[in-house]
Amino acid sequence: MTVVQQDSPPDSGFVMPLSGVTVLDFSQFLAGPACALRLGDLGARVIKVERPDGGDASRKLYLADLAFDQDSALFHAINRGKLSVAADLKDAGDLAKVRALIAKADVLIHNFRPGIMERLGLGWEALSALNPRLIYAGVSGYGPVGPWRDRPGQDLLVQSLSGIAWLSGDADGPPVPAGLSITDMMAGAQLAQGILALLVRRGVTGQGGRVDVSLIETAIDLQFEHLAVYLNRDGAMPARSAVANANLYLAAPYGLYATADGHLAIAMCPVDRLAAVIDCPALANFPSDRWFADRDAIKAVLRDHLATQATRYWLDRLEPAGIWAAPVNDWPAFTADPAFAALEPTQQVRAPDGAALTLTRCPIRVDGRILTNERAAPRLGADTALMEASDDR
């Protein structure tokens, strides 16, 4: 497998899909920068436009006090490979220089609250007149209209408002949010899809366009399976399982179960087939037309039975029988598995002083190639000279 370093010469004629595309990233924190990161992974040149007094707020958002090259490791994970110009958008001179960059850019990404870009003179109408080929991409918390329009767009709040947090947890327990910023990251992915679609359209028509996503609309879309059922059942609320809840609408045995030494996931499978494989006659007492209605009773039997043996004991029986099951790994177990290493899922980025930081890589393969970029995230304003150049390309 060939590893393509994005800042290296093309390999055997290979051209990165977004080679030659310039992206201006005005966003901070996660959703917008994650979108720009993915475009950079695909070959675009991404230039962060940051305020001089501190830049992107995630530069100082430390997780577990992990720092790298003057900033948080989190900042590098979201902004590796980018460039940085420092500009005060309220300063007329800096704003004029930024507009000159925009005039030659292909994509602009921002995550300001609705109305702020317009007040800065950087709204869609103004910039589409300046650069008719520009793809103008915005991500907000709650969209451009409605009573939530000006609320802070933060992932935990959106998970809570949208019902996502309520989906997890057993029936008698509290709601459980996802342990990742899923609406932020998925909103960034949705925005990248919209940008790529408009770049394709621009290749046909020559005209740019505008794409907008919000965290709340992303949260709604993430729930399309379950909401489709709810919206067509006269608003009848589904019930969470009292035992091993994992999906509102799936019958037993779907869920996570404690074993003698860990936990085991079991997905969709016939309960009578499972009963035979794990030698649990009590499961065979439930007829197939009751596997959903009696799911808590079935899961309770399964819970008690699986707790008697270790996870590996059960997998040695389930996997040869073709029953969908897996251990519930922590990160040490996951990363130690040979399957993890086989995917080459990590890469190193390097700071100007040569220090290295291990990060995950782009999950997309193009023409069978793994895409990586060894350049760390930029120091604040490291590339501000780009605003002084007569031709930033």
C-alpha cells in the first residue's frame, strides 16, 4: 500500500483529488475545522484565518493537559496540515487583505452565529459578488431561523435537545450522551459533502454557491431511522429496554452483556439459534413472534447466563456458528489487536523543531492509497505573509 504524503511530489502520476483548491477556514473549535481538515486530507490547501489575540479557541482547549508545539494536542488533531494567517476582521486594513484572499479562494468555511459575517461585510451576497466562483460554507448551532437561532451551538446541548441522549441508557436509568462530539463531527462531514457537491456543480456551470448545515439538523438526520418510525406512528414514544438497551426498535438479543471478565456485544440473531449455540434452554421457551414484546425477559435470561463464563469462552462458540458478536474493547485492547495495526490507522505529524505527535489519519483511501500529512497544525499567524503577496497561489 502506497502512503501519499500530501506535501510531497505526486507518486507515479497520482494527483490528490482537491489539488489546486484553496480553502479559507474562518471557523474554530470542531465542526468547521473538521470539515476543512477533511478537505485538506484530500489535497486542498487550507488557510486558517484567525484573530491575532489567541486565534482559534481550541488552541488552548487541553484534554488531559496534553500539549504539543505551543498549543493543545486537540488543536493539532483537528488542524494538522493547515496554514495560518492572523487578521483582525474589524480592522479595515486587515479586512481588505482578507477580502483579497477571498477573491482568489475556492472555498470559505465559517461557523459564526447567524448575522455576524454579514455585519463584517463577509456575507454570502457580498462575497459572491466579489468572487462568483466561491463556495461559501457555513455551520451553525440551530440554523438561520427559529427561536433557537441564537443559542450556543454546543454538542452536548444539541444531543440533549434533539433526543439523542435519551436514546441510550436502560429504561430505569438516566439518559446517556454519546462519549464523542458526534453532532459536531457529523456536521463537519455533512458540510464537506455539500462543498464537494458544489465544487462538482461549479465544474459544470462555472458558478459558485452556498451551503449551510447546523448541528441540530445534523442531529435530526442522525436519527432518521428512529424518527421515521416515530413520525408515522401518531407520536407514540418507543420504550427503552430495561435490560441491555442498545436500540429502541430491535428485538432481543440486541445489546451489550456483562460476562465473567468483561462485556460482550450480540447483534441481530434468532433467539432459538442463540439458545442452542450457548446451551441456554430457557431462551428456547420464547416463540419468535414474541422476541420483541418479551425482549426484556429474554435479555434478562441471557444476561444471567452470559455472566457465568468469560468473553472468550462465548466468542469461541458464537463466532464459528456465524452469530454476530464481538468483545467490548477498551482502547488498550483495541489498539493491541493485529486488526488495528493492519489498517495503519495512525500517523505522525511533526512540528518545526522536529518533535512528533501521533494522531489518527484520514480514513479515506483514494485509488487504493492511504492519505497522510506529516505537517503539524500551524502556529498562530505563521503564514500571515500570504496576505501581503500579490498572488497567494
